[in-house]
Amino acid sequence: MGESVALKKSVTIPADLLEQVAGLNPAGNLSAYVTEALRAKVEQDNLAQLLDELRAEHGPEDPADVARWNQILA
């Protein structure tokens, strides 16, 4: 994935969450931390959308298959 242009935006973050982030991110690069979190959330949302599409096309997953794949991937 290539570099993209960075844009500056203003966001509001609850103080308690910002304190937790500061404790987990001792280097203090809040922009990098937030960017990583947003990328993970976008990936999660894209996967959820894909699952919804697959379920609409093929029906719900078989719980036995899910359990088997969870063991394989664990």
C-alpha cells in the first residue's frame, strides 16, 4: 500500500481514554497510535461487511465448521 496524503483533523477523545493511550504509548506519537487503531477498525468493518455478504449469498455458517476453524487458527 502506497503512502497517502495526511490530513489534519480535530477529534474529541474522552480524558480517561487519552490517559490510557498515553500509558500504552510511551513514545507519545498519538497520531501514529490513532492511525493504527483506525486502520484496524476499518479492516474489522470491511471483514464484517464481507461476512454479511457471504451470509446473504450462502446462508449462515455451520457452527461445527466455525469450531473446527477456530481450533485450526488458534
